[in-house]
Amino acid sequence: MKKDIILCGVGGQGILSIATVIGQAATSSGLHLKQAEVHGMSQRGGDVESDLRLSTQEIASDLIAEGGADLIISMEPMEALRYLRFLSPDGAIITASEPFVNIPNYPDRDALTGELSSLPNVTKGDIAALAQSVGNPKGANMVLLGMAASSIGIVSESDLRDAIGSIFSAKGEKVVALNQASFDLGVKVSKGE
């Protein structure tokens, strides 16, 4: 069993935190893991992308070939479309619905939403508003991870939740609880609850 995941967004949105949580859950589950990151101008609001490959078998390369990704998890809708060429024909996209407008020629929001909606297997959510609803305005990335948990599949929701506890433990119990609550809300949203 394997899962090839593209994680993408804009610098500062927490893409690498998502990668760290998934990676921790994968290694705790005894899976093989390869990861490649492209930071771009991430400190200035540029795009950030990470290839994350998980498998029960050894993995030769850390890069995902075009048409080879099972899943795109995107903190920003335009970034999801930027990496569309990497998605396999039966792959899925889990993305934020609200854009992070960081460039003057950002595409028209309605056109962007329309293009995403025309694709099969796309799940969108206002992750910032959902994170705010549990009192964790910085937890939109954990909401998105929760929304993607069932699509990741190769690691369980409980393993991901445990990894959040481990990764954020140095920041204290309150931060762990807020991030787990954000993740839990994302899981509920993905299940239509």
C-alpha cells in the first residue's frame, strides 16, 4: 500500500507542520517515508510545496511524478490548481475554499472556485473560519489535515491525532488541545457531521 501526497500553500500557512504531523504518524506506524520540500519565497508569502510519499514498501524517490499524486492537500485554492498536473486521474483534492490573495494579479475568485468545482473529487472548506470557531485562529492547517485524514488512509485518524499531540507537546497542553480540536472539527466536516 502507498500514498503519494502533494502538500501546498503559501509561506506561513503551516504546510510544513502538516507534513511533520503526517510524517510522525507514518513513522510511528512503521511506514516508509520520503519527503521533498520546495520553499520558494516562503518567507515573503511565496508558494510552498512538499512531496510526501508513504508506503508499506521501500520508496526509491522522494519526488512525485506528474500524474502520480493520490492526493493534493492545499491551504490555498490557487495553489491546488498550480499542482493539478501532478494529480492522478482518480486522485482527490482537499483544499481551503478561501483564497490568500498575496499577488496583485490574483485570479478572479469566482473563476477559481468554478474551476475547482468542475473537477472530480474536490473537497473545499473555509478552514480559517472553522479554526476560529474552536478558538484556534492559527489552526486552519490542522482543520485541513482533519478534512484530509480519511483520504490519506494509510495512517489512521487516531495516529494523526496522536502525532499532533507529540509534535505540539513542547508548546504546552493548551496548544495541543486547540490543535487536536481543530483536527477533530476537520474530521467531522469531512464526514458531513
